[in-house]
Amino acid sequence: MTPARTDTDRPDVAGYRILRVIGHGGMSTVYLAEQASLGRKVALKVMLPEALADEVSRSRFENEARTIARLQHPHIVGIHEVGRTADGVPFYSMPYLPRGHLAQRKWRGDQPRAAAVLRALLQALDHAHVRGVVHRDVKAENVLFDDNERPQLADFGIALRRGSSPRLTTAGLAVGSTAYMPPEQARGLEVDRRADLYSVGVLAWEMLTGQLPYNAGDALGMALMHTQDPIPRLPAPLKHWQGFIDCAMAKKPEDRYASAQDMLEALDALEKRAGRQFGVVDLPAA
């Protein structure tokens, strides 16, 4: 395991004052910093120096920066600057989003809020997919909120970009979070935009019920449940969502929505059909 950087082991980045560590990843550390020229707080994602020796890790980090830079959308976390630290380590700066992530929200039974987040994510994914980018790691922790509580899709670290080197796609390996992972991704097969739509279906279930559709003791068990187990049934007050969930989480990609736009239209139709049922509902204890 790679040792995490600490607050006392701060990189020297020209133009920025490092304040503290706010996140860790397998190949990078995220710092809260102040950009001197504008006096604003930003998030600095700095590659771990020890990861520089790994060509694939370095290429993935650089691929993430290029991917984000080409995606300009109100619900995708943008990028301010790409550069290198005084020690030559790659970094990029992003907006600092202090309002936390979706996993920290307790919206069980709140259909309007769930639908609002789903619409934002589907719009963001449609923007990315049209530009040849598949996120591959849509999960609650990667949905951040800005000061206006607008959801923002983050972390394109394992995104598949059209034209990417095959070494970066990790075909034959399961990458991503198994709690949200479609069967084909769990098997290490090639994925397309429908993999992201499966993950959005899992998020929909989680927001509506307050829990994940599948629960297992370890990552392998979770992956097997996504691959083999039937899609669970929603509680009665949410049964009008079942068809939407069933299509989004279909085991075979060809049985899912064909695009984020199709899924967005299905969500609009669901809300229209539900009418007065589309409010905050009380659910039985889990």
C-alpha cells in the first residue's frame, strides 16, 4: 500500500498556499489551497511522487486532466490549471466544493430531490458521452455539491476516453467501485456509456431507499451480486419507480436505456405518470 501524504509533507506549488489535506487516492493527494493571484480557495490534486515511476499511473493522471478540460458543463467539476510542483510532480487545480458529497445526504423517500440529482447527473453524462467519455466510476462519493447545492460529477480518474491508449482502459481488469458496478465491468469486459447508466440506476435506488440495492461482506461478493442476483423490489410507496430501475440496472447492456438522454426522458415520463405520488414518502423501517 502507498503511504498517504500528511499535512506536514506538503508540495511546493508556485502561486498556491497549501492549507491542508482534504482527500487521498491511489495515485494522488487532494489539498485545500489558496490561489494567491485571485485569493480564492481551490482543490489541488497532486500526483504521488512515488507513482511517477509507474507509467500507467502517470498516463492516467494526465489523461484525467485532459478529459476534464474538454468537458465544460454546469454539473461537471471543472479544471482551473494544470502544472507541475517545484519537484516536477504533475498537479491540477479545481474548484473547492465544501458542501460534501451525495453519500452524506439523508434523502430517503424524497423523490423530488432524488429526481433533481438524477437529472443533473444524466445531463452531465450525456455531455460526456457525446464527447466520447465514459466515466466508469459514478458513485455517491463522486457527486459533490457547490455552495448553491448544485450536484457536480467529479473524479474522472478511470474514465474511458475515445482514442485512449489500450493500456489505460484496463480491459480484463475490474476498475471502479463494486457497489455501483455493472456486470460487464465487474467481469473486466469492455464497457460503453450504458455502464454509467447502470451506476445511475444504483444511485437512484440508494437515494430513494437510503441503502444500496445489494450488500455483501466484500468487494468480490458485491460484484457477484450485481452479476447474478435479481434486481430487488422497491417498497410499495416507490413501486412506480420499479420499471425505471429495472431498465437502468438490466444485467445486459442492450436491455438498458440506450443513452443518458433516453433515461432522462424516461425519468420525466415517470414523474408525469406518478402525479401526486411523486413527493416525499414515508418508508417502512429497513
